[in-house]
Amino acid sequence: MHFSTKLSETVGFAGTHAAEARGGPTIPDGFGTRLREERKRLRLSQTELATAGGVKRLAQSQYETGTSMPTVRYLADVAHVGIDLRYALFGCRDDSSLLSTAEVSRIEERAFELVEDFVSTQQATYGAEGRFALFQLLRARLTEEAQLKFLEGAAG
């Protein structure tokens, strides 16, 4: 299995036909709506969030309507102003309180491993911000999976 397939399976990205043909993941459905909710929660205008994300207001509008998808760099930049990437991408608020410190540490190590494996297979260079954004996404997804397992075990 090619690593990018493992990465997209880990983060749970849904694929469009065009993205699947290129072999890359896409942003899950509902991202634009959740991004708009996050922007409003932070009381930012489209122009303010666009500036924070290093894009024009038109691009921000297109992200929020789902007609265009952001880059990893944009996601890293808007996370710095308080956008909850886990919620925007997956519809879940970050809450790792159900997990032990050891489990959180294991998840973070695995997320870091996945990022490093992914970056090592790419032609493009990923800087610290891009790697950090990927790390945040992977950590959020792995945390969600661990919480679901914990809740299933507690219910059973």
C-alpha cells in the first residue's frame, strides 16, 4: 500500500473522482460550513481570516462555500488564530480528557511518525508549519479513534 493511501485512510478524507484519479485526499464534506462557523465563533471577518491564512478574501469565500479547497499552509496559518482544525475538518471538538497521558503520548508519537513517513515520500519540501498542520490533523484523528474505542469499551 502506498503511504499516501495510508495517510488518507488515517485522517479519513473522502475522495472526489478527480482527487482519487490524482491519488490525493480531499477535504471532508461540510468543511466550508464548519470553517465559517469557526470564523464567526472567533468574530473574524472573511478578510481577517483570509489575511491570517495568507490568501485573498475571495479564496476564503470559496473555502467557506466548498467551491475551492485550502492548502496545508493555509490550515496551519488559521490554526494559529484559533480555528479548531479538528472541528473544521472532522466535525468533532478536541477533547482528549477521556484518555490517559500515556495514550495521548502514544497518539502523538504515531502522528509524528506518520508525518515524517509521508514527508519522506514527497517530492515537495514541507516546512515546520506544514508538518505541524499535518501533525495536528493526524493527532486529532487518532485521538478521535481512541476516544471511540474507549467509549465502546465503557458501554460494553
